[in-house]
Amino acid sequence: MTRFFASFALATVAFALAPQALKAANPLCPLLNATKHGTYVVYGTGTIVGVGPAVAVGEITYDGHGNTLATFTLNVNGNVQTNTDVPGTYSINSDCTGTSLEAGAHYSFVVSPNGNTTTWMETDPGTVVSGTEVRLKPTDTEDAVLVSPRNREAVQVLLGSAASPQSLSIALPARENARSDRSLHVWLCHLDGHRMETT
């Protein structure tokens, strides 16, 4: 009987830990901070307790390494002000949750695995503020894809910065009866924190 209960207990523990092991083996955001990069439109609304309603809209740029720079217009209870080049920091976990700090304010957020959208909320006492971010464009240092006019099955992707470019060729399967002027689309991917992109 003791052996049965011991086996049952081990099976219960293994069953309980299985989702955690699966989650660790297949992270939603394996790129961590590099998940968010480029410029996003940011919008937030809510209430500052004891002051009044608040709303803000602007742009925020993520460098893919944990740093941000934001410009936004803020309206708090009818008082409007514009803030430019406000620095901040952020951290993204493998499950796509994250935290950020900007101008003394603390935020928690969830980002989509492709990094295109974020839902966030401020976590400081006395504030009830939340909002969204939607990516407008990638960072300026991310390079374009060159498609050979002679062979549209081959795509060359440039990585890194203009000062130290690296290239990688990707062979795409041929498509029968494909028109010569048809654009090729390659999904976003990352290598060692660098982003390869085509449009």
C-alpha cells in the first residue's frame, strides 16, 4: 500500500510539472528583449487618483536591447503637455510578459510573440492607467532584403549595422507559373539578436 501511494504521489507531481516543462521547452518569446524593436505608436488612458482622468498618445522606439526613447503628448485633467526624448528601460521574459520603467513610472505588459503589439498597464499606486502599443516600423539600422532579378528564388538578407554588415542567403522553393513581377515575402526571423526582414 505504501508503495502504491508513493507511486501515485510521484505521478501526481510529474503531471503537475508537465505544463511547466512544456512551457520552458517552447517559449513564446525566445528572443526576450529583442522581441520588441523599432518604433511603436503608444496610447494610454485612465485615471490618476485624486487628480482626474488622463490620456496620452505618442511614439516609443525600442532598441531590442532593453532601452527605449519616447515622445508623447499627455492630458491630465485638462492640462496638456508634450514630452520629448524620454529615456526608459524594459525587460521581456520568455513567456512574453515584461516590465518597463519610464520617467519614474513602472509598467507591466504582455507583448505578442512577433513583437507587433503590446498591452500594458501602469503599476504605481494612485494610478489606474492602461493602453496599447502597435509597431509602426522596424529600427532604421535593420537592413533590407535584396532579391536577385535573375533568380527570384534566392534572397539575400543583410544583418547587423551598415558599419559591419553580414549577409545570409536563403533559397526559396520555386513556384510554378509565378509572375516575374510578383514580390517575395519572407517571414521575420532573428539570429543572435539581429533581425532579418523582407517586405
